[in-house]
Amino acid sequence: MDFLLPIEPLVPGRPRRVQLESALREAVRSGRLAVGQRLPASRVLAEDLGISRRLVVEVYTQLSAEGYLVSRPGSGTCVSDLSLPPTTEVPDALRSAEVVPRWDMRPGIPTLSAFPRRLWRRAWTTALAAAADSDLDYPDPAGHPRLRHVLADYLGRVRGVDADPHRLLICAGFTQGLHLLAHTLRARGAKTVAIEDPGLPHRASILRQAGLAVLPVPVDHDGILVDRLPERGVDAVLTTPAHQFPTGAILASARREAVLAWAGRCGAILVEDDYDGEFRFDRRAVGCLQGRAPDRVVYLGSTSKTLAPAVRLGWLVSPAELHAELVPNKFLADHGSPTLDQLALAQLVETGDYDRHIRAARSRYRTARQALELAITRHRVPLRLVGTAAGVQTLATRLDDTHPDELTARARALGIAFTSITRFQLNPDPSPDGVVIGYGNIAPHAIDEAIALLANTVERQRRST
């Protein structure tokens, strides 16, 4: 059978198994391999590609386990009817939610079992009982005044935000906030937004969907490289100064000054994603950029890490003239966020329950990160944790020549889910270094189990080569 595999020339230093898996996945997702299409026998494909038959068998087995392929007696290996490609690119967050692994070490996920159900139910019930009849009308698109005042006070107290309630917009999480901001900036004539590389890929997708060009800017251990920002042609910069994802870098003091000065010179907007801003373990978190230049910085935050992603409540603090343009866009998007949920959050913050929940979460994540460090050392996994002790995930750089995609694939086959750094690189790195490991949604004893299992697999692989 003739078979033209959509695969790029082999890259030196990158495992052939990883390249073949990636090529077949992409061919299925894009529809170039149709549902039911039969793949070549392992011997035939191995001969065509000049690789071992055993490697092809391993790839077919892995992709069958992931649901892309299926083996049928008498028919060989075919494309599964469960692998229909979407008509548009599916965000990584959607793919990651499809199957919950046995050891959930996905980055960016808080302890879902620790959601304060009793406190939230009590706050919601109290809010409903106290709600005026007018609160049951269509909501204020900017957000309920009570929550805006409560959050303005909270953000000023905890994160140093200059948050006038009349410049604060309630939105459905960070994603909607960035979506609204991107379309508003584009309508004002903005053309290009610089973003950190590596970073969360859906941010670039949101900006591009709004018609904006994206300029990736490298990051090092001190945060975004401000000296790589051009003096002309960039209208805004999206940055995560509190805890860069996925490197864990904290924007250094000198670079904070530099990026604020750059924005002032160039007339640009800084978009501050306060990612993991509440969760620093070694010291009190550094205050936000927005408090230094409220007329130049747009601040975004949400409850996705502090409570749970399902709550879908976030906030956007912006200069007055920008806020006036954002509110009509929010109205057109969904009329406004659910009033009773807003009032429940306001109740949770006002009673101090929100602060107490965050303190408990901070302690829990500190313990989990320490458990991860200890497990990696105890079981001699060739990884080293980097970045500041903060958040619900960490970057672990490799200490051997194992490609991060290969290590991630091995872990996935064991039921352990973490993510290769390559998933977050906008400009592909020929020598990617590291995996991003979450510790927010897994118990400390389970962390040790997962790392021990991974260590045994890595050691067996090392001995067999």
C-alpha cells in the first residue's frame, strides 16, 4: 500500500519515535488520515522510513492507547472513529480535560478536591437570600457594584493594585478578559502585541483571533527580556511578572523599571496577567506592576487558581478610557457575568473566608512542591527543578539527553500526566530543555508514587540502550 507520511526531515538529536508519533497525531487531527483509513503494516512502514519495526510497533501501540488508532483483526491498524479532528484548533486546556490520568500532574490545575464547597454554598445561599429583586434583572455588564467594590479593596490590600471600582470589569475568567481586551485594542488601531516565549499558547490564539499580530519575546531567569522589545511597531506587551508560566521566573526589579520606562516611551499598553500571584512560598509576593502605572497597565486576574477553573469569574482593571470601551464589548459578549455567583464571591471575600482558603492552599502547595523535590532526589530522576518556589507547577530541566517529548510520552503511557516544554514554545527550540510538572491536583504521597514509577522506567530504558 502506498503511504505518504506527512513528516518533516528527521531533526538530529530528536528521538525518531517522538517525531513519528507527532507526525501521525497531526495527520489524524488535520484529517489527512481519514477515519477508518488503514495504516501500513509495521514492517512496511519501518522499511520505508529506515527505522526498526519495534519502534513502529511501539508508536502504533501508544497512539492506540491515546485513541487515535485502533487495531482490528484481519484489518490491521486503522484510524479510530473516536479521533475525528475538530474544525478549528482545540485549546490545550480542552484536550487535557478529556481524560483524567491516574497521576494528574498537569500544570496550572489547583487542588480541585479542596474547593471550599461548604463555604461557597453558604456564601451563595446568603447572597441569594439577601439579593434585591433588582439583582435578578439582567446584570450590569461591568459587574455587580458590590463585587467591584469588594474586589477593589481586596486587590489593593493583597496585590497592590490601584483598583478604582469604576475601572474594574468582572469577566468570565482570564480568557474572556483577554479576549475582550484584544478586540478593544484592535478596534483602537493596535496591530501587534508582544508576548512571552515560552508561554501559554492559547494567549497567542486569542490575540490572533482578534486580528492582532503576535511578537514572541524570549524569557530568562529574570523574566521577559525587555531589551528585545522594539522601540516601534509594538502596541502592547502581555507579561506575567508575578510568576512566569512555565519557567517560574519572577520579573526582576530592574526589568520592572525597564518595561515601565519602555511603555512610557513607546506609548504602549502593558497587559499584566497576575498568574499565581497569590501563591509564593519563600516570601511575601511582590506587588503588581499596575500599582506603579495605572494609566499604562491593564491588570487581569481570576479565581481559576484560588478557587477552581469552573467558577469562571475574573476581573480586569484598566485605565478609564479603555474601561469605557470594554464594558460595551462585555455586554455584547454575554450581557454580564452571573449576578448570584458574583454576590457569592463578594460574600466569601467580605467574611474573610477567601483569605483563609488561600492561606491554606498556599501551605498545601508548598508541601506538595517540597514532596516533588524530595521524590526527584530520592528516586534519582534526571531532572532539576528551576524557577521561584511559587504557584501550582514548576519547570524541571533535564540532566540527561532525553528529549522532553519522549519523557512526556513515557510518563503518559504509565498514567502520569505532565507537559513537555515544547508545548509552550512559540518559536521552536532545536534543543528544548525541560518538562512542566504540576503538583496542585495530586497528593504528596501520590507524587512520590508517580516519580518512583517514572524513575524505574527511565532506568530500564537507559540500561536497554
